[in-house]
Amino acid sequence: MLILGIESSCDDTAAAVVEDGVKILSNVISSQNEFHQKYGGIVPEIASRKHVELILYVIDEALKKAGITLDDPEAIAVTYKPGLVGSLLVGLSAAKAIAYARRKPLIGVNHIEAHAYANFMEHPDLEVPHLDLTVSGGHTLLVYIKSPTEHEVLGGTLDDAVGEAYDKIAKFLNLGFPGGPIIDRLAKSGDPKAIDFPRPLLNSGDYNFSFSGLKTAVTYFVREAKAQGKEIREEDLLASFQQAAVDVLVAKLLKASEEKQVSTVTLSGGVAANSLLRKTLSEKGRELGLKVVYPSLALCTDNAAIIAGLGYHLFKKGVRSGLDLSAKANLEF
Ligand code: KG4
Ligand code: ZN
């Protein structure tokens, strides 16, 4: 069964065709990074306008690459939350127009659930229940996953998402956008023990996160060093920041895995591409006998294949959205 997936929740315009929830026939992504780069972050109005310019070409390309026409998909799956409302509305309007014109079912997909689904897509034998840590530019969520469409949120960020902290620190240091991959690369040649940054909420006894204070600690450290005329090695600063963030993420995920008695943990979302996070969790997993699973880099960051993939399971479950489906900025599980 073919599903056409459409994704426009943030700054990537994406469309994909997926068969039976797992086989990717096409996965087209048009990145807007170059348009947001000079602002050091995503400008929502620019993102919406670019989506409007790109969406039809991206959908067309996805159909062509899959060798199909608009008549072939069984249903149209589209991200409707969470995200930038102006951005979401573009993909949603395109999906509704196709569904209406071709008399196909419309299926609204939760972007965060789709990130976690990436692991089911690439590991069809993935054990349930398991725990997933969804780490992206907008969210840091610890989720107990019972099936591709059933889950329980154990905790989330109280302020900045971890990807947001990466992006804001990179902006502060004029390193470029998005900051995550840049910091990941630079930190490789730094000393993670050089600066002892705080590990926020490490021992809070719950599964919530907070990265705003860590980001502020990094910026204060830089300002103070500058005021005192001290040289800081940027790689050491970044490696120390990254170590603090990864320590908290890994510790909370492992604590939850013990409490929930699961034998598999997964990573998902853009920050799941982070090399230190992957390496640290894999090492801990080996020590503790836990299976650690994460998606390939292409399925970590925003794409429409995960939307079409999860759309298939929602379709099979009988989920159908009306043409009055509206975009939602927040998660509201
Ligand atoms: O999932 P995603 O593509 O979009 C959202 O749903 O937010 O995640 C984007 C986030 C950005 O904050 C980006 O800096 C971060 O993922 N990111 C990384 C890496 N690659 C992307 N963060 C740390 N290390 C990376 N290698
Ligand atoms: Zn995302």
C-alpha cells in the first residue's frame, strides 16, 4: 500500500512515497538553510513563504522518483502538529487539496510520533515496549513506546529543547546554522573535561529536562573570559557543553529504562544524529545489556518518509482526518 507523505512543520519542505510503512520509494527534502543562515535561526515568515514556493515541486519530484502519479497513493499523510503554524499550513493545504481533488483519505500525523517511528521503519523487529528519547530543535521528550501509534510521555523539556541550545550557542559564537552538526564536528577536537558546566536536572528525580541554564552558563563563561582577557579554546568550550548535555540525556534515558524495565532504548529527532550521544549511549548499552537503536542520519532530521511511514499504520488503524483538520503549534498528545 502506497502512502504519500508531506512535511513542512519547520524549515524543510519535504514529500515522500512509502510502501507498507517501511519501503521508501522516494524521500525528497528541500532545505531552506541558506535562507535562514544569515539570521542564525529560522525566520518563520521566510519559512512559510519558501514552503509556498517549493511545495508543489517537491511533491512532484517525490511522485516522479517513486515512478507513480497522484492517482496511485492509497492516502495522503501530512504533519499537522507541532511546528510553526504558518509552515504547517502550507503542507496541510497542499495535502487537503490533493485529498479532495483525488478523493483520497487524509491522515494528520504528529511530527514527534513520526520521529520516533523512524526506528520502526529501519528496524522492523524493534521490540515493544521500549523507551524513546526524541531530541530535536523543538523538543526533548522521553517517551514510553507501546506500538508505532501508542505511547506515554514520561517527561519533556521545561524550557529550551536540546537542539535549540546547540543552535543558540552556535549563533552566539557566530558559528553558523544549524548549530548542532557544526558543534558536533568542532567538539571532536576539544577536551570535554576542560570546563565543568552544570548538568541541569540531572538528579531531579523526574524525567524533565532544562537546557536554557546550560546555554546561559556557556554564554556567561565566554563573556567573563573575554572581560578578563582570557583565551578560551573554542573546541574545548564546545566539547564541555556537549558533554554536559549528553550526560543529562543519557542518564535520564537509562534511569527510565531501569524503572520501566525495558530492554531496548531508541533515539530519534535531529539531535539523534549527534556522534557523542550515539557513542555514549551505545557504550552504556553494551555495559548494561540494553539494546540501543537509532535511525540512519537521513531519517533523524526532518523528512516526509517518516510521515508516510507512520501514516500507513494510522491508516490501517482506521484513522481518517477531515478537511477541517487544522495546524497546531503545540504537541497536545
Ligand atoms: O528533527 P529536526 O530536523 O527538526 C526539528 O523537528 O526540530 O532537528 C533539528 C535540530 C537542530 O537543532 C540541529 O542543530 C540539530 O537537530 N542537529 C544536531 C545534529 N544534527 C542536527 N544536534 C547535534 N548534533 C548533530 N549532529
Ligand atoms: Zn523534527
